[in-house]
Amino acid sequence: MLRIFGPMELAGKYEWYELLLAPGGELVSQPHDPGTTEHLTLLHGMMELEVGGAKAKVKLSATARYPADLAHAIRNPGKAEAKALLVVIQR
């Protein structure tokens, strides 16, 4: 589940979301506009990223920052629901 927190008038420039992924769940995205970045802060559970074919685990309470103008995916490899805050910045 992806729930937007930011005001609609900022959509397309600054967006922030609450992301909930069930065990085995994923959010797969095609590349956004050039220069777009995402910032994912893991609040609970486990998440891993795949950005442009490279994979990395996100540590609890850490923030992963990555280019979102490449194909990317956020996955929950754990056995419990995972929760994160996701901020998207489009330049």
C-alpha cells in the first residue's frame, strides 16, 4: 500500500508517502524523469532495493538515497509487514 502524505499542489516536484509492503510484496517502478531521486527510510521490517540491476538491503532506521530515473524496485523479503517513508524529489 502506498499512501500519499504530501499536499497535492506539490505533486510532481516533492512527494512523500507511507509505504507498507506485505511479506514478499514489492513496488516496481519504471524510470521517472531525469534527475529524480528517491529517499527511503525503513521504519519497520525488512526491505531491499534494486536500482538499475544493483541490489542492496536497507537497514532499519536508515535512509537509502538513489536515482529514480532508472528502473527500480522496493521489495519485502521478510516474513512480516514492512513499513517505510518514501520521499520523491523531481528536478
